Amino acid sequence: MITSIRGEIFNKGEDFVDLLVGGFGVRALIPKNILDSIGDLGDQVSLLTIFQMRDENLILYGFTNEEMRQSFELLTTVNGVGPRAALNILSILNVEDLSLAISSGDAVALKGVPGIGMKTANRIVLELKDKFEEISYLSLEDSQNTDLIEALMALGYTRSESFNVASEIATDEKMSFEDKVRFCVQKLGG
């Protein structure tokens, strides 16, 4: 299994990057929205990867962070969502937007992705809602809101409710921790 790769960019296409790795040219299919940020020809780049064998083809998918790779893996567990569809989804929606759409049940946001119909969008939301909530929390792991989310959960609110209301006040540094808890409880109707 190939979990990451580092090499010099020698070619870029609409949805792929070719890397020179130890004298070999390796193509990694990537979400379109990371193509510009990945680097220019001649730059060294590191990608987290997923290696798959489909029919008789060996395919390498590349990602810039762990959340993106996990999102791809989760999306491909849904019946009707193959690797190409998962890449299309990650090309249109960044991980935060995708996670928010799924955890809030917004199938319409997913339907806007080429190749994803309403039936598939609903299936993605239904099957991945709880799993994508966990990815959402990775982005808050190092922030001060982790304590706030845990406090709200201790008061009986779900992780999803706690995360959503805590993210509303993430930028307000002027509030004390107690004020943040009070604010969240009021917002949650407690």
C-alpha cells in the first residue's frame, strides 16, 4: 500500500499531477480545487495517497491533508459513489463545506456536483452523517472550542449540536468560557 508520496512535479493536468519519484514518473489523480495550490512545475510536493487497483489499472489518488483523504475514503463507501464521483465532490466542495452539508442534512449542496443526483446525495447524507461529524471535529481539535464542545456534551447536548453552536462563536475572543457556555445553552434553547 502506498500511503504518501513525495516528488518533483513534472506535469499537471485538469485533475492530476505527475511526480518524478526516484527516477519513476507517477501520476496521482487529485481534486481539481487543489491543483493551483499544490505547486508549480519543478516544485517538490508531498501528497497523502490512496492506492487502488481497478480492473487491470493501478490508480493513485492524492490529497493535501488527512481530512481530505478520510473524506474520499468515506465517500467511496457509499453505494453509487465511486472514486471519480468522490473526487468530483471534493473538487467542488472543500472538506469543511462537505462536512457541514452532510452533518446538517443538506443534500441539495451535494446535488450541485456533476454526476451526483438527488437520490445519491440523499444516500450520502444518510449513510455518512455521523461519520462526517467526526471529521468536522478534527478541525477544532487544537482550538479552545474543544473544551466548550465537551462542556456542552456534559450538559446533555449531542456532539453535532455542540459543534454547530460552538463554531458560531469561534472568533469571539472577548467572551469568557462561562459566557460562551451560557450563550451556547441559550442558543440551544436550554
